[in-house]
Amino acid sequence: MVGLWISLLALLVGLLIQSYLKLLMNRRMFPPGPLPLPLIGTLWYTGIRFSTDTLTKFTQKYGNFATIWIGPFPIVILSGFQIVKEGLINHSETLADRPVTYFVLHAFNRKGIGFANGHGWKQQRRFGIITMRNLGLGKKGMEFQIEEEARRLVETFSQTGGQPFDPSLFISNAISSLISTVSFGYRFSHEDEMFRKLMESIDSLAQFGVSFSHALYTTFPWIMKYLPGLHQRTLSCVKMALSFAKEEIQKHKENQDLHDPQDFIDYYLLQMEKSKDDPNSTFSEDNLAQCITELFIAGTETTSSTLQWALLLMVAYPDIQERVYKEVEDVLGSSHSVSYQDRKKMPYTNAVIHESQRVKYILPIGVPRRCAKELHMLGYHIPKKTLVVTDLNSVLCDPKQWETPNEFNPNHFLDKEGKFITREEFLPFGAGARTCMGEQMARMELFLFFTHLMRTFRFQLPEGVKELNQDPVVGLSMHPHPYKLCAIPRSSL
């Protein structure tokens, strides 16, 4: 009996040695990185929690094109503007896939846009872009809805009477109401119970995405799916969000007018009708429900966090805030409305918004990609299905591209005459085939919300508070620590 156990142990050790030697052989085809150890890969160097500090330390030692290993699985890291540009733009189609983890597969079943690949992804994304345009993206239709929501937010801030308050919930409610209008054709009441549950589901997903529970689920799915924990609660939240989307789809089907689509669901149902005899069509109610869920997840947290950072920065830099206010007043005068086209006459305000996005970028890393085919880049031949992570923070703070990369400096986006300049290395929405589908909507939201708020209030610290914490809370997004400010109406100054 003892001999049998010794034989089994020897066999196990032999298999581990063989597996490790194979890993070391495979390592030669990848960019440089720490020596991976058996079972743990390079976790001895990077640690379990991946952060922007980890990436900075890593790239300083191994360069902007490097590799880490999670167990036997390689992850290629792209950092700095030139390397990220080479990957995402020059090899856009090769890096068009998303990794399919066990959680993504279980929760989203290869549906929707953000977590789908291949023909299904291309068809859904193309439809999404066209539909957002049809709904008024870049036209008066969408702009009118955003301006209306911005005015409601101004009214909400006014009700604080200049007293200290936390703006985060008010901003999140305003942004999610816009997503609701785009998706369903109406805005939720913020007291609505289902709306509250939907927002809680988004928060739960954000927390789970960077949790240790997610890592365990991805590594040991056959065990974790039977155990209680955060992963089960998150899966339940996803099911709830999808179920709610399907209820809304059913309501639209009952009241559908094929000749006058009003929102995303209407347009999608119309496309389903047009494609019902196409054997290659991927348009289905399951795909639609997933697309709607993704609109809320991607559209709420990112824009909301950016606006929260922008207000915090205005409090931290009151001289910049006053200069923005003066420019807005000089351009708008007695006009009651703000147009997205007004940004062309407000170069400094536009620069401040862009600089807020740059210096307080809201994602720890770009959403991971996966090689759709073998990647031939900078002398390396990286196999198909290899995971690739882009460090977009390193692009937005690349010392070779930005004069003062770690400082809030609106002059990064202004020429010597004070005119706004577009920067190639400004990539907060990503680049290539997977660039953010809602980029244009986000740009309109940021400009119209920010301009309305700057025009109406002077934002300042509460009495007795000397400064606000500018370090981010690192999660699926990097939002500010909870803070309070005072919104003093300009009319009372």
C-alpha cells in the first residue's frame, strides 16, 4: 500500500515537473516578465490584487511590452502610448476578442455586446452603434434629453440650500435616468423600488469584478458554483437585472409600433422582425436583455465617477473653477440653454473636462482583450486566445506625451493661443475595434452636465474642511472617496 502511494506521489511530481518545463519552454515566445513558479505563476511578484501601482512597478522593470503568469496562463501587458497604439490600433482585429471566464460564461452566456465575440459580437455592436445614432446621438434628440436631466440635477443641488452634501447619489441617479430613457423610452422615479434594485445590482457587479471571490470562481468554478458567497449574490443580481429587462421587452411587444420606434427596445424588436428569416441572425430577446443590462452597467458608473471627480477637482482648484465660470458666462450670456456645439466656443471649459478624464481616469486597466488569432507584434508570436491587458493609465500619464503627467493641468489640451487641441494620446474610451460604443453620448453628458453646474453654482469646501482626499477607491472603477461639498448659487454671490 505504501509503495502505491509513493508511486502516485512520484507520478504527480513527474507531471508537475513536465508541466513546469513546458511552461518555461512556452515562456520564450512571450515578452519578458518575472520567472513564473509552479502553480502560482508570477503571483510571488505581482501579488493577488492587481493595481495601477503593481503595473507601474512591473513596467519600470520589464518594459512596456511584458508578461505575467497566473498559474500556467500568460497575460501580456501593453503599457505606454506607443505600445498600446501598436496593439489596439495596428492590430485592432487581432485583439478584438474578449476573454471568456467561467463567470462571464455563466452570467452572460456569450450574449450582448461587451462579453460576446465573433459574428454575434460584430452584428450586435453594429446594430448598437446605428441605433444610438438613430436615437439622436450627436443630434438634438439625445441632446435635449441630456439637457433636461442636467436641469433636474441643478434643481436637486439647489435644494441643498448651500449646505454640505454628498453629490454622488444625485449624479448617479441623473446618469442612470438617461440610460433608462434610451433603453425604455421613459425615466425612472428615483424612489422606484425596481430602479433601486437595479442600481444595487450594478454596484454588486462592480464590487465582485475586483474581488477575491471572482478570482476563486474563475479558478475553481466546479467547486465554487456549489458554495455560498459573493459570487452567488452577484449571479442572482445579474438574473434579476435580466429578468427586469425581459419584463420591459414584453411590455414593448404588447404596445409595439413598428413604424415609429422610440427607444432601444423598439429598434431592436423591429430588427428582430426584419431578420426573422435570416439563418445567420443573432437578434433575440436574450441578446436584447443582455444589451440593456450592459447599457446600465457601462453607462452609469463611468460617467458618474468622472463627474464626481470633476467637481472634486473644481473644489481643489478654485482659480480654475472661476476661469471656467467666466468663460461659460461670456459665451452664453443671458441664454437659458446650453448646446453641445457651444464647446467649440469654450476651449478652456472643454480642456478642463478632458483633463479631468485624463488625470482621474476611472478604470484601473482597460477592459481585457483576447487574441482572436496569433498576434505578431514587435518580434513576438503570441498564440491565439492569449489574454492581453492594456494599461490605459500609463497612456494618459505617459511622461513622453504629457508635460506634467501627474498634475491637473488643463493646458495639456490648449495651444499657445488658448485654442482647444485634440490629442492622439487621449484614449479614455479605448481604441480600435472595441472602443467604447457610448463614447459620443458620454462626451455630451460630461459637457452639458458640467457646464450647467459650473454656470449655476460655485462649489466649495464645507466649513472646517481643509481639503478633499484625491486618492481613488480602487474597484471595477476608480471613483473618489465619499466627500461633501457646498453648492453656493451664483445668483446669491
